[in-house]
Amino acid sequence: MRDGHRLGRQFGWLWGAYGTSALGTWLAFGAFPLIAIRVLHAGPAEVAALSSAGAAVGAAVAVPLGPWVEFRRKRPVLIGMDLVRFAALLTIPAAVALGVLTFVQLLLVSVVVAAADIGFRAASGAYLKTLLPPEDLLVANARFESTTWTTTIIGPPLGGAAIGLLGPVATVVADAVSYLLSALGIRATGGQEPRPERREAARMRAGDLLDGWRYILADATLRPLFFNTALFNGLVMATQPLMAVLMLGQLGFAPWQYGLAFAAPAIGGLLGSRLARPLVTRFGQHRVLVAAGALRAVWSVGLAFPGPGAGGLLLVMGVELGLIFCCGVFNPVQATHRLERTPTERVTRTLTAWSVTTKASTALLTAAWGVLGALLGPRTAIGLAGVLLLATPLLLPRRAAAPLAEPEPAGSHT
């Protein structure tokens, strides 16, 4: 792998763009609900709808993006998606300044941003596969993963301070600017990207929308990973609102303690992402994928047992540290395996289907666990999610897949 560290100037710009937009996202974390509450005086139902419905509708809107992006150069698409998010977010401070902001506008912006985010992620995976040789993909994905956890550590505290000093609208402006800077960084990557081969039928057909799901479900290793990821991510994220209710309400933790409980353990993600490549080198991709995927499932049940005081806070931090460390190992290995198992001409459709399903399942399970939390209490609902997570390793692939041979470009699309 050359030297395992230098991936070239183009990747450097792409990595910098990713880090900039990721930091902006975390700076504005929680800004939309705060704006809804402070500016529009929204109630709990509206705030919940903003979080879940926006993501779910955005995922549905993004479904046609996979086939549409597949046969276009990816770098212009990445820049376009960044500019769409930049423009959409800027409408919020503009509307606030003019005194015309509505809840419908907040919801529409969240839908646009969610759809553009899916399109960006799908196109970036395809772009990365053309930018780097296969042996460098794990290093690149590990760097993206480490950047994710770094911005998770520093973004929310900085964003919280900015909200306290300037208000939530200021962090939305910062998030918008981060997408503009990301677009400029991607533009700076330069280079000549070959135009993808188009199929004979240029017009998109209704069946094209399902191509990504068809390919995933037909592949013996992608299929179980797909269901594992959708269920795991959905159950983990579904408990986050209930943890807020439990810790900030019933257990009486201060907001800074709640933030610390989930920000500090992100250090585990940094460590896990750094270990991903050495572990794969020593034990092989399949073993690391299955082991990390199984180990990440054992932690969440512990979130049902924290008590008040320092002991409860340390328990939550310990559980989150173990969970995030295992995710830090698993995520880049899974992302690399997914790219390796997907032919270049199918990457965008496959990643779009993957992201749409993950976001939709997360929104659905979050809504369902909100109902369970109201009926059973937050602690019981969190424990139930933890127990179900213990079964997710059964969905991991049991055998290592044979290497995927890339088809010939001409006449390869079906």
C-alpha cells in the first residue's frame, strides 16, 4: 500500500472537505429543534416530527438520486450537493431576519438537506473508488472515520458555546458555510474524471429505482450486512431521545454532564479507526468485520442501568466508550468491504439504497421507541433495544466472500 499514509493531493482535498462539512454539521447539532422551540414556540410533537419526518421524507426524496447520479461524473455532483445544502440552510437565517420563518420551512429544509446528504454520500463512495487503488480504500475510510469521531468530540461543545453566545441561528450559518467550503475543497481536487458509460436506454425507468436494492439482496455478504446495519443503527439511534429523558429528567443530570457522557467516549472511535487497518492486516477482513460487528452489539443493554450521580455517569461513559470503539473498527472495514463488493458502475445506486434504508429504518424505529418509552418508561424501552441488539450479530455474514471481479465496461449494465 505504497507507504500506507500518503494518498495523494486529490484525496487530501477530499478529506479536508469532508472534515470541514462534518465539523459544521456537529456545530449545528440540535440547532433546528432549538430554533423551532425558541423562535416558533413549537411543542414536543412538532419537534419530534422535525427530527424523524424530515429524515424519513428526505430518504424517500433521495431514492431517484442513485440512478440519476450513477451515470454522471461524481465530482460535479458532490459540489452540487454541497451547494444545495449551503443554499437551503441559508434560507433559515434569512427568514428569521425577515420575521417570516415557519415550521413548514424548517421541515422542508431538513428534507432537502437529508436528501442531499444521501446523494453526497453515495457519490463520494463512487468517487473515492475511482480516485484510489483498492489497496488504499481501507486507509481512506479509516481516515474518514477518525475525522467523524474527532468532529464529534469538538463540534458539540463549540456549537453549544456558540448557541449560548450567539443563538442557534448562528450555528446554522456556520453549517451552511462549511458546505460552501467543502464544495470549494472538492473543486480544488482537480484532475480529469472519466464520464461513466451510459446504458442504451438513456431515460430512467421506474425499475431503475430498485437497482441498488436488487444488487444488495443478491449478494451473499452485502445482504446480511445490509440488514445488520439497518437494524443496529436504527436501534442505537432510537434510544438517544429516551436517554435524554432518562438522564436529564429522571436521573437529574445537568446538560453539560449529558453532553460529556456522549462526547468524551468518542475518543474510542478515534482509537478504533486507527486500529482497523492493522487488525485487518493481521487477522483478515472477514474476521475483523464479524468480530467487531458482534462486539459492538453487547454494550447498549448497559444503558438501561445507570443511576444518579457520578457512578451512573461513569457507567454511561464506559458503555458508550466500548460501543464507539467497536464501531470505530467496524465502520471503515464495512465501508471498504461494501466498495470492494460493488462494481464501479453500480456503486452510487448501491450506496443510495443503503443510506435510504438506514435513514428510513432509523426514523421508523425512533418513532416506535418513542411510543414504547411513553408506554413502558424510558429505562425499560432502552433495555428492550439493548436486548434486541444482542441478536444483530446473527445477521453478519458467516463466510468470507470471494473477490469480486469487475465486469468489462462495455455492455455491462443491465
